[in-house]
Amino acid sequence: MIGDKNPRTIDATHATHGIGIEIGDGGMRMIAARADNGERTSTRWHRRLHAPPSPDEALATINDLISDMLAAKNTHQPLDALGIALWGDIDPVRGVMLSVPPAIGWDEYPLEATLTNRWEVPVHMQSAVAAAGLAETIFGAGIGHQVVLYVHSGRTIASALIARGEIVPGASGRAGKLGHWIVRPDGPRCACGQRGHLDPIASAQSIVRTTIGLASGSDESTASMLRVSGGRAEAMTVRQVVQLVNEGDPAARQVLDAAWDALALALANLVVALDPDIIVIGGPPAEAGDAFCEPLRERLSAFLASWRATPTIAPGKLDSHAALLGACRIAVP
Ligand SMILES: [Zn+2]
């Protein structure tokens, strides 16, 4: 979980105070929380940048945020460490950014070293998916499990492997890009330009968009879609698509059957390779709970047949707080 770049020892008799920061998600949203000896904390600070920022603009906002937190009346402890969880592509081994869509100018930006120089404390950076997986392992659905495969589905699908409480790092930060896992070579085109990838069939965003497109061809499905979404089909959630399936809507059924089939196929291959004892589903599908996970588990079980037990598939328990809690944990383990 922690690289060798910022070695430090923690004196067990001395409290350690860090700050965890979650960056990104669409444009640029930052949330920060204190992390005191790894405890969960409820005090949060928010900043929002309305346009995708340059690295310098984002850094200025991060520094303001940290300064405000340190100046707050109830946080007079010194800063010992920073944990950063970022919704974008990063290389946690080198501590550099790879990309932060849709912002530009982030390629190879040395965020970890820049923050280390500014604050003179150890800075640990992870992808938000890895951070969220770590938080679910320690505080949420993965408690008590040795090897947790965390699968986050939102705009894209990505995963992290948490083994014995530690994030298993890849060589370059690109492990777990499940959205580009090939599940159907003749399938729809992915945003990356290739065909057959998991994202255009099974990401939370694709599930909602495909359902809207398919349901629009039927008056009955359109009426159902408007009803479950409160008249705002464009804001429909995966939980509401699952609700449509349970009410017998054929359009939603077609979309989710394809998504569950494709996701189960990818997960079956991952289970063979990684041997997790639980798969935790994060992101919008987790809001649907077991109603999303159980059909997935049935399909996974059929793929794995009888040669091994099917791992538990559980919805995440930390909702949208997972990545920030993970950032705090990365700062102060
Ligand atoms: Zn792709």
C-alpha cells in the first residue's frame, strides 16, 4: 500500500494526524477529511472547481483546502501525512498522474512530489478505486475477508485487489481497467475505439444510457421509465433500472441480462486468476444492493460450475464515502 519513497516510522505512543483528500469525479471536486490514527472522521471540507482545472489551478485549491483545515479551530494538531485518492489514471508507484479526464495537462504531473515539497510530510497517492476498495475492506463489506476484489462501476468499470489489508499494486498503475476486458469480440464499440469491451455493455453509465435508448422505442417502457425516475429519465439510476426489471419491463431486462452476463464472464476469469474470497461491488450498482448482486452471483456460479466455490458477491456499504475514507487510511494506516 505504501511505497518506499516516503519511509517513516510511527511512534505508537504519539498520535498521528493526517489529511485524506479525494479528487475528481466528473469536473473536479475535492473533499478532505482528517485522519487521526486511521480513525473514521465525520468532519469534511469541500471545494469545487467548475471547469476542468490545470494542474497548477488544482494544486492551488488543494493547498488552500489543507491550509483551511489546519487553521480550523478544532484541528490544532500538526500535519503528519497526506493521502490522496484520485478519480483518474495515476501511477502510484512513481507518484505521477497519467490522465484526469476531462482535464488536460496532467500527463506525468508529479503531484506526490509537489505536495511533499510544499508540506514536508509523506504523501501517499492511490487511484480512487483502490482507495475505495481499501476502505470497503477495512470498514465496509469486506471486513474479515483475506482477499477482496473490489469492482467499481460508474462511467467506467475498474477494479482493485486488496490482499490482507493491503492494496496490491501493479507495475504502472494500469491494473484493473476492467472496462477494457474483452467479453464479446463482436460487441458494441467502447469509448477507447475497440469492440467487445465490458464498458459499453455493463458500466453503470452504459446500463442507464442503453436502457433509455431501448425503452424509448416502446410507449409502455417509456411510461415505466418516467415513473421510476420521477419524470427525469436522463437522471435514472442503476437502482431504478433494476426496479424496472423486477416489475417485468422487457427493455430493462434485456439491458441488465446483457450486463450481468458480460460482467459475470469477466468476473469468472478474474476469480480463476486471483482467487478472491469476496467480490465487493461499488458505485451506483451498489445502491441496488442484492437485487443487482444476486443475479450476478447466479451467473458467476454457473460459469465456475462445480470445481470451486463461488466467492461471495456483496454490494459496497460505504456509498460515495468509500474513496475519501480510503484516502484517510492511506494517509494514516
Ligand atoms: Zn475499451
